Amino acid sequence: MSRKKLLITNFILFALLFILISINKDYLRPQFSHQLYGMIITGCLPNFIAAFIISLMMLNALMIKLAKFQHQLLYLIPVLIFAILTFEEFVPLWGASSHFDIYDIIASGIGAILSLLTYKLTHKS
């Protein structure tokens, strides 16, 4: 992947991150706030989206630059993103949420795993 293609791809992923989180905040949460499962899903959706998209962005960027360490980084990056998002659940860093939620941790884990699977499926070596 060329540098230009990498920048465009990561820009699109970054924009998608904010668009999806905004749609969730402005439309989905108000629409489903009266349903138990709707509240749970829309409450943890930002964590899933963040883990999935940020992991993909990092994988795209680092796997090209550091091909020598490709195998180790392939698994390390999603684990690090998951760890940061899990830590943020216990010690809020960005002010997005001020209380602990196990569903957010589960969503972050699923997002990180799916980012790894997506990367592997789209970048077969």
C-alpha cells in the first residue's frame, strides 16, 4: 500500500469513527433509550467502534512501516487498543463516560478482535 493510499484510508477511517459515534449519540441513543437492550447496545457501541477503527488505523500504518516485526505487531496492536480502552473504563481519561460498564469492555474486546480478523482477511499474505 502506498503512503498516499494509507493516508486516504486512515483519513476515511478517522472520519467514519466520528460519524458513527455522532450518529449513535444524536440518533440511535435517543431512539432506543427506552429499551433495555437498546440502551446497552447504544451505550457500548462507541467502544466497539473505537476499538475496531483505531486498531485498523494503527494496523494499516504500522504494518507497512515495520514489516520486519509484522507478526508480533499484528496481535499486539489490537491488544494495546483494548487495554487502553479498558483502562479508560476504570480511570476516565477523555470524559466520555464517568462510570464503569462491563458492556463497554466487552464491546472493546469484540471490536479489537474483529479489527484483527478484518485486517487479516483484507491483507492476505
